[in-house]
Amino acid sequence: MLSKLNIRAKYFLGDAYYGKSVEILKLVKEKGMSGIIPVRDTIHTRVRNNYRLWAKRNYEKKRDIQEKQV
């Protein structure tokens, strides 16, 4: 669905569910958007995928943007 949209947006806000899908994160990055999606790093599961690491860094830097929208 996201691949068919012609949207020019600066940010893509998502909940933790979007952090589980690498395909969605890849599309967001390819579209040039900054993905602000919480990706959880726990004791037993570490974030290793490059797209998830990218989303995690963006979320930690720009968390205030998502909090304003809620």
C-alpha cells in the first residue's frame, strides 16, 4: 500500500508494530522520509537489522515530534 502512494512527507510516524516489518521500514527510507518508529531492544532480542537500527536512531533523536502528534 505504501509503495503505491505518491506522498511527499518529511516524517513517517508509526507505532511499534511498524518496527517489526523490515519491508515497511525499507519503503519509508527509499521514499526519503524520516521514520519515527519505536523499535524495542530487549535483553533477549537485540536490534541487528540495518533498517531497524536506522528507525531506532531516528526515534531516539526525534521522539518529541511523535509525542506532539499524540
